[in-house]
Amino acid sequence: MLAHELAHDFPALRADAQLADVLAAMVRGSLPGIVILGSNNRPQATLSLPEVLDLLLPWPFRESPNLANVFPDDMADRILLEAVEHPIGELLRPHFPDRCWVRGQATTLEVVTAMVRQRSPLAMVLDAAAGPGVISAHSLIGRLTQPHDPGCTGQNAECRW
């Protein structure tokens, strides 16, 4: 299987969406990650849930985690609530690792290698002919294990276990 055959549409939000909207979309859809679109409506980033949570944390707490111990719970809540009001694009930092991108002709082995290397549950598929798409680790594993699941029939069967 090639990446363009596995790619599908995936929920995406524009970079000007608030972090609260990103978190709500991920929770509502039980998503392992989300695609962030740039101002040109092209994929800018894929973010896993831990990366989105990382965006909640102000820099001083990353530098000195013990600092979190000195704030009472109401102040701690306020700090996080202020963070969720920021647009996700403002919070994306240049030091974030290169996102998980694969070409449309990439093999499943290349896709898995990219996901593992980037520790990403999502791989963006860049295919000039078909346009961009996403492969989630969940859908990739489902396709790879489908022949071994006696409850699955046909190429488009939806398997649950």
C-alpha cells in the first residue's frame, strides 16, 4: 500500500483558532492529533495531544517545573485558562520538531518510520495529484491488521476490537 491510498480527510483548524477550540475538537472527536492550517489554508503542522498540552504550559514552567508547586489551585487554573484563549498559531514555536510529512508514493514502511521518528500519531501525505491527506496511526494499524482479523471482510470493512 502507498501513502496516497491510505490518506483520508482529517479534522483541521486554522492557525487563528484559539487553543480552546483545538482542545475541544480533539476531545469531541477523540482525536490523537490535529492538523493546523496556515493562512493559505494549507497544512502548517500536525500536533499530537501531548504537543497541544505542551502549548498550554508557559515557558517559565518548562524551565523550572517546581515553579508550578508555588501557585494555589485557583491561580494555576487561571494561568491555563489564559493560555487557551491564544490563537494556536501564536503558540506554535519554531523549535517544534519537523512535522511528520510523507510523499504520496511513500510505502507503509516509510510512513511507519516517519511516525516513529517524529513520535507522531499522524502523518501528512503530500500528493500533487490527490491533494493533501492524513494517515493516522490508528487507521494504518487497522489496514495492516485487517487480513488477520476474521471479523473484517473486504477492503473498506470497518473493524473494531
